[in-house]
Amino acid sequence: MVDLTETQKAILQSIGHQLVTGGPGSGKTTVSILKAAKIAREELKPGQRILFLSFARATVSRVLEAIDEESAITREERRRIEVDTYHSFFWRILKTHGYLVGFPRRMTILTPPNEAIALSAVRSGYKAARNLSDEEKAEKRVKEVAERVRLATEEGKVCFDLFADRVATLLHGSDKVRALISTMYPYIILDEFQDTSADQWRVVQALGANSTLIALADPEQRIFDFIGADPERLNHFTAAFAPTVHDLAGDNHRSKGTEIALFGNDILTGKFCQNDYKGIDCALFESNPNQAYASLVGQVLQARKRLIETGRSDWSLAILVPTKKMTRMVSDILREPFGNVPPISHMAAVDMEGPILAAEIIAFLLQQRGHDGCFDEFVELMCSYFHGRGGATPTKRDMDEAARFRKALSKWNECLAKGRPTPGNSVLQGTYAVHQAIAALTFTGDPGADWVAVRGVLDAGACERLKDVAKEVRNVRLLERGTQLRQGLAQDWRDVSGYSNALAITRQSFVQEHFATAHKPESGIVVMNMHKAKGKQFDEVVIFEGWPKRFKGEIVANPDRIVSGNVHDGAMTQARQNFRVSVTRARARTTIMTPRDDVCVLLRPGPA
């Protein structure tokens, strides 16, 4: 059992609602697990459980791992601690009681990629978000909400964004449902509480009427303001529940023996100094792509070597970048480094709308065997890919591309109906050639090999858009041995000697993947943007930012920077919080890579 501080011991002994605050790695999760075990041992009645809720599956995985590793917790106590994401918990409530808020009895989840497709008609009627007035943005939001509600109530297709709102409405409107939940879960632990949105807070208020709440929070880790996190949320909790407050500030369990936490706090408060911090390295690079990426590859190889030399097989290294665009760029570099450097094995945590829709295309091609209308279905699936891959912000190019393919298909079918040759200059010529080449493939029954074979034909074909699909689908990690997708496809082959249900199996696997909590924490090398790192921890972290562009010797743009524009702009609270969270993901070492000629402003003296 871990050695507990006096504050942690007080948390274990306190009764009633509690608010536990503390910085990254301060032990909030550890003490909450021990608290849960104590409650399970001393207070729960038969059939009751303590519920631990978190936003991210990565955090859930880390909590489950921590529970398994804590020797002081018995098997029976572990069994009575239920760890889940907010989304999964809300969906369970809606599946059972959603009819009380107007949902049909039979419902399916509309995943983000398919939500993007469903809302594309609304979104295509507006300019890019950066060009919209406040009134236009508000109008667009109203139309999107209305369409989400229509899809749920009329078609039984429920978007994730509706979960919290409808569960809040349900719980506030039904004493009976609240009582059922509190009977099952008399204690609920709320992880990363500072990031709760307005709708999630409404749910928490309803739950707290009957269940005892333990909120874990770091007000300085609030990095999700853009999705509704409120800086006053801890005050809201205090006012509503009068909890006992415990502050773990100053404790550092994640990166003991280093000054990583100190560095993070100094960045947050603007007290950063040029002195060395144990566990923090700063690496400067030249402001051009070749040298910048060469420097990054060098740092990654050095870090990997250090971690391999520890002798552990489960080591982890995160490369954190400020933007989604840089995630893809860095991933591409690692796949094909400069010179004679071999590809560096890694995972890239990219937005999954594009990869998921690309996987659906692969799945369709696995199952299609030249039936009537097959090519039309294939083209329509490609159009869905164009509509959905941009998520909430579809590009005009993708919208135009979908329209171009549909127009070309109409002309193509018109020629076939009249017995005329299809247009030789049609955008569909290359598409059709690829489609036919895949139809001629002989599959083996090995889902992995057959999937790669289809992807290879897309990549080698004459259709550039299908080459994009082949590239996108490389970000799908559900086809590894033992995964549900692979098992589902293998069973399909055993049942019918083919992949007759590949598309349905693939879609269901992604839904189940969203709710899965049995994930192991990341190991090996992973690339992600700084926001996605929240709730995770790694042995080492490399933070790599963009570099300035210059015109006639003057900086004209600073894309992809830790601080937008790389200039001091007031307190820069959000940027400091993001940077602190990223830095403190490391257990042993964080390396910060910044351009030599325009060093990140947070690493330079300046106004706080």
C-alpha cells in the first residue's frame, strides 16, 4: 500500500460530499481508489456499487490498472468498484429510460462520423466557421440541435452531444429514476470535475440529491473551455453540496524525484526562470521543415533508446503537438524519416471521423462481390466519406467533391442505360477500375491480410481520392489480433466463407470501441495533440511546436504554436494551462522543442 499523507488520510476518514483538489500527479486518483475500496468494504449493501466516472477511456484504463495494482484492495472490493465514462453511463440510462424524454424504445448511436454526414446538409449551407458572424454561428447551432433532436425522436439515432442534456432532463424530471440510480450507486466519484459542461453539471446536481459525491479536480487543468467547461464549476459544487474540501496541492506522486511538477506550476504562474529543472530538457531547432523534423526524429530516437535500456517492455513515449494538423504531419515524418533512418513504429491519435469512414469503405469492398448496384453503393459511400471526414467543420472542397462524384455517377448511369460507353474523362473511370480490381481479388479468410490487400489496391490505383482513403485507414488500430473487429470478420468468414456482413461488423466495432474500458494504457510511441494528452501519463514526453514563417526577414505568421502568434497576450491563462498539463504528463522526463529564432514565449521573461 502507498504511504499516505495526512491530507489523504483525512479524505479516507471524511463522510458526506467531498471536493478533492490537487495538481497533476498529486495522488487524487490513488486516494479516490482507496476511498472507494473503504466504502465498498464498510458501507455498501448487497448489490450496491461505487461508481467512478471519467471523461476519457484512457483515464478509465489507468484507474482500472491502478485498482488491479493496489495490493490493499481485495478481489471483492474491486468487483464493487465500477469505472466508466460519462458517455457510457449516460447511454445506459437512455437505453432503459429514454422513452421518458421522447426517444423511441429502440435506439442506435449515431457516431461522430455519421453525425457529421447527417448534419452535412445543415453545415454546407454556411461559410467556414472563422467567416461567420456571431448571429450566423448561433443560427447554425440552433439548426444543428434541431436536427439532432429530430434524428433521435423520429429515427431513433442518438448523437453523443444529446446524451448529457437528455439524461439531465430525465433525472430532474423523475424521482423514481433518480432513486433507482442512487440505490445502485450510493457513492459516485467524479474525475476531472473542473471540465464538466453545463449539461453534465445538471446531471451531477440531480445525482447528488440522493447519492454521495466525491469530486476530484484541478482548477488549473481546465483546458476544455471551448466545449462548455465553466471556471466557476468548483464554486457551483461547493454552493450546491457544501462538501468537505481537501487540497493535495504540492504533492507529486507521478514524477517523484524530478522537478517536472514545479516547472509546470512555474509556467502556470508566470514564474518560469532560466534555471535548470530536473527532468525538463529544452531543445532548440532551426526554423525550416527539414531541420526541424530532423531534430525531432533525433530526439525521438534518443528517448526511445533511453526507454528501451530500462529493460521494460511497457515503456511509453508521447510526442505532443499543438494542433491536429501537426499530429498528421509528425506521424507522416515518423513513417518516412529522412535519409537512411528506418520507419519509427508509433500510433497517431488523430480525429477519427476520416479513418472510421475510410474503414467503412474497406469493409464494404471486403463484402461486395459485384451485385447489382454495387458500384453505385460504393460511390455513395465515398460521398459519405467526403461529407463526414471533416467532422463538425466540413471543407468546401469535400462538399464540392461529393457533389462532383454524384453528378458523375448520374451521367455514368445515364450512359449505361442508353447503351453508350461511359465518359472517358469521367472522374469515375479510375474509381471504377479500382472497384473492379478489388472485385477480382481472392480473399484468404485472414481478416488482417485481406484488409491490407484491399487497402493496397486503393493505394496503387488511379483514383487520388481512394489513395487518400488508403492513407486515412492506416490510423485505424482495431484490426490487431484479438480485437473485436478482427474476431467479428473472422467469424463472418467461418459462417459464410466470405465477409457478407463486414460493413455492419465494422460499424458496430467502432461503437463498441467508443465505450470500451478494457484498454491498456498507451505503450510505445504515440503522437497526439496537447488536448488529447489530458488524463494520460507516459514515461517520457516530447513537446514539439511549429516554427515562424518569415517574409523579408519579418515574422508574418506563427502557425501551430503553443501560444497562438507566440506573443504575450494578457495573462494567457488557457495557453499556460494547456502547456502545464502537457509538460506534467511525464513520469521521468519532458523535452520541449521550440524554434531557436523564436523561442516559445512561455519560456522567455515577460508579463505574467
